[in-house]
Amino acid sequence: MDSLYIALCYLRFYKFRTIILLVCTSVILILPVALNLILTDSQRILMQRAETTPLIVGSKGSSLDLAMSALYFTEKSASDLEYLAVDELQATGLANAIPLYVKFNARGFPIVGTTEAYLDLRDHRVVAGERSLDLGQCLVGAEVAKSLGLKPGDSLVSSPEQIFDIAGVYPLKMEVAGILAPTFSADDEAIIVSLETSWIIAGLFHGHEDLEVADASVKVNHDKGALGSKLVLYSQVTGANRDSFHAHGDAAAMPVSAVVLVPDSDKSSAILQGRYLTQENPYLIIRPTEVVDRLMNSIFRFKVLLDTVVLSSALAAVLALILVFTLSIRLRQRELATNFKIGCSRMATVRMLAGEILLVLIGATLIAALVWAVIRANVGNLLGFFIQL
């Protein structure tokens, strides 16, 4: 006990060196464990989202791009489907077809056009406001609301695809109907709207009113025939103009990025895959679990390399710590010689040096345990920040 007390006094006297030893040792202890936790949880969350999405149908192309677009909204599909494909898939009677249209964003967050069925599929609930996808309204994810400081009743304006839109498609001012509860998934950073609302942003749904009651900011020269008597494009859906919005063109030709299929049985799933896996079929059908599993296998092959690097670095750090302690003992020869002269035995000196190492290890373990608890409690937020699920 006396040796531990002397070791503690020594470590307190050399505070700077002790702090460096504690930090280095705690990093060695926590880094491999924290890395494994984050990668394991990321795999679980990625697979959980894929597992709740039985099938996805999109245009022919990359299955990975289709999965990333429909599951995580990180990629825009190269080409769209027509809404007619949704009707065809629904008409099979084998699955519920949930359309997605992911093309636009608002202040850097993706706008996802879909239906109420998508909210049911993801089991979404609201923590404020109402779960409504009426025309011109939106539901915002937890991270969107936090980042932009939004609450129900606020407005959010879509971002134009280009600064100067010669087609005359204006950004849409949307009303925030509700705030979704956190799910630690891509939906936390998404703005969910109805399909029709997303088509308004695309300029495919228009609203009209008489020029005499139009916004004063819209000036048209009637004599020059710039517009017909009832053609004013709206950038906001209001109670007065809501009923005037309609599609310009065939509704069946409206675009969707992908269709999520929820089969009513395994047999229905197998039948659908058999139908749409043929070369002649214009659609691509994928099972998200297979695509994400291939992605995770690639990531975890990288993890093996990363683990090797981390363990090699940890081994080098341990050897460096051993070197520090060894050099410290060499530099303390005069101090140790004085201890012998005043009657301190060699064993007592060894116990004192061992006590210093033991106290450093205990302190580093406590720090590592504290960091581990913080990481464990906030792993969802960390994954959302670093990995963008």
C-alpha cells in the first residue's frame, strides 16, 4: 500500500507526463472496441432498413444506385419510371406498390415524394404536428427539424435545380405539417411530401387563377399575349388555389424514381421476381437485402484491413509506452540510487514502479470506459453524422 501511495505521489508530481500516458493508453484501449461497435451497428441499421423493404423496382441500370436512391436517398436515378408502372404493379394483386420520387431538395435535404403507405411501411409517427401529406404540405425528419429549427406551421422552400429556370418553374413554398420522430435512418434527414407536391416542384402540376386576382408581383402584358387569361403559375399551395392544381399531361406518364413493393407472401415475392427478372422486361427488380449484403461484405473486407492497421498501431503504441517507462527508469537512476541509500529494498522499488504502471492502466481503463459509455449512448447520432445512413 505504501508503494502505491508513493507511486501516486510521483504521478501527481509529473502531471504532464501522466496525462500523456493516460490519454495514449486509453486510446489504445478504446479505439478497436469503438470501431467494432460503430461498424457492427452500421451493419445492423443498414440491414434493418433493407429488411423492411422487400423489393424495389426501378429503371434498368445499376442495382446499387437503385438501392441507394430508394433506401437512403443518396443517389438520383439515371432515368425515371412512368406512374403507369405503379398501376401495373398494383394491378397484379401480389403486392402493395409504394411509389417514390426523389429528385429535389430543400436547403440540402432530399425531398421524397411518396404516399401514406410509405409512412406505414417505415412505422413513422410524429412528435409534433400532424401526420399529413396534403398538397403543399411536408413532414420533416428529426435531423431536418433540428438543423433548420423548424416546427409545425413553419414554411420550407424547395431549392431550384438551377438559378435561372427558363421553363418558369418556381421553388415551392411548403407548409411543415409535422415533425417525424427520430428513427436513426435516412428518413431523419428527409423531407417527405405527397407525389403530387413533388410533381408541383418538377413543374408537372400547375395551379391557376384569374389574372385580376393574381399576386401583385406577377405582371403580364395582356396585349402582347404573354399568357392566356387564366395562366398564372403558383409557388405556394393555399386554400384559395388548392383545387385548381392539376396535371399537365397524362397522369399515367408522371415520373417516379422507384417503386417499393411489399408482397403479401413469399410466393407472391417469388412470382414478381420471376416476372421482372427477364431480359425483355423494361424494369429492374432487386431485393435490397442482397444488394446491401454485398455492399457490407465489401465494407467488412475493408474492415479487416482497418483492424490490421489499428492493431498494428496499438502494438506500436504499447511498445512506445514500454519504451517510455524503460527510459523513465533509466533517467531515474540517481533517484533510485538514493532510495537504496536510505534503506529502500530492491523489491520495494519494483513495487513502486509497478504501482505507477498499475495506476496508469487503471486510470486509462476508467477513461476508456467513460468514452465507451458516451459512444454507446450516442452511437445512432454518430452513425447519422459520419456515415449518413
